[in-house]
Amino acid sequence: MCNQTVGLVAGAIERAGIPTVTIQLLRSIAEKVRPPRALCVPFPHGYPLGAPLDSELQREVMRAALNLAADANQQAPLIVDFPVPSSQP
């Protein structure tokens, strides 16, 4: 799904009172669209959770996203960068 669309939909869902976190592949789009909470990941398009079959990395991404959701009282927008894994170039 489009990074911009996801951010805009997240904002609408938040206005309805439901906390959201988006996983963004493009930080520049997150900065323009300003979703309530965004985790920017350093992975190629099509791989928002990292490499296929790398279940530990995928769990780390999901934990980071859930940690953003855990504190829904943070000032929006909150844009956080997921650290580049040591296995990434």
C-alpha cells in the first residue's frame, strides 16, 4: 500500500479515537503526511518487516511498532527511525 495513503488513513482512524502506528518505508513521505505515529524502517519496498524468513528481525520491527502504540499520549506526529540492523549494508 502507498506510504502516503497509509499515513492519511492512520490520521483518520486516530480522529475516530483509535490509536495507530504506521510502518513507513519512506521517511520523507512520513514527514510530509505526518501520521500520528510512524516507525520508519530502512528496508527496500515490499519488505516493511525486513528480509523474508528473518523472523527475529521481523519480531524486532513489530516490537518497536507496538512500543510506539503503547504510549498513545505522545505528542503527534511521532516519527521514529528503526535502527539499521548490522546485517544491512
